[in-house]
Amino acid sequence: MKKKRVLFLCTGNSARSQMAEGLLRSIAGDKYEVFSAGTHPKGMHPLTIESMRAVNVDVSKQTSKDLGGFLGQKFDYVITVCDRAKKACPVFPGSVPIHWGFDDPAEAPGSREAQLRTFEKVRDEILGRL
């Protein structure tokens, strides 16, 4: 059976889409080819790596990628995980577009510990959707 191809999109490809990529690969990687990208990639947020490590998912080797590198590719599902990415997302012919709006943990105010709690909350929300 051919693996389904899934692309997760957000703005910076630093947190939400990276979490979704790592989580889906971890729980169902034998069924899916999973990718993530950003409309304006800005590198992996360190708290993304830390919050994912807490659930035994290593995303430290994933990199922040530009959406442009995926144009013209075929995907079964293109899932936007932020409202800004949904507005900027091009059409991927043949794919099922899905939108899950999550808060951006990279913009969370407060101490490092408070920010980490926000990352963990968003991670758990993404896991609930998957």
C-alpha cells in the first residue's frame, strides 16, 4: 500500500508544523510520508525540541523549510496549523485541504517556564487532532 503524503504548514515552521510532523511520523510513520514547511520559515524554536522530547519524540534533526520547495508536489493532505498560513497557502491540486488553527507558542509571553507550558499545551492539542 502506498503511503499517504501529508504536508503541515504554518508561518515560521518553527513550532506548530514541526510538532505535527514529528508527532504524526512517530505515531503513524509507517502509513504516511510527513513533511512540514512555512510561508516565512525562521528556524526551529528550541522549546519545540524540548517540548517534544518530553513525549519521547525527537525533532532535533528536522529543519525549517520554505513552502516554495514543495510547490508542484503531490500531497494527499495539506494541513494548515495557523490562520496566516491558511490565507497564504497555495492550492495543491488533488490534495484535501484541512485547517487546524492553533495559537503560536513561539509568541507566548512570560518566563521560559511559562513559554514551555504553552508549547506543551499546543503540542497536546495537535496530538489530540491527529
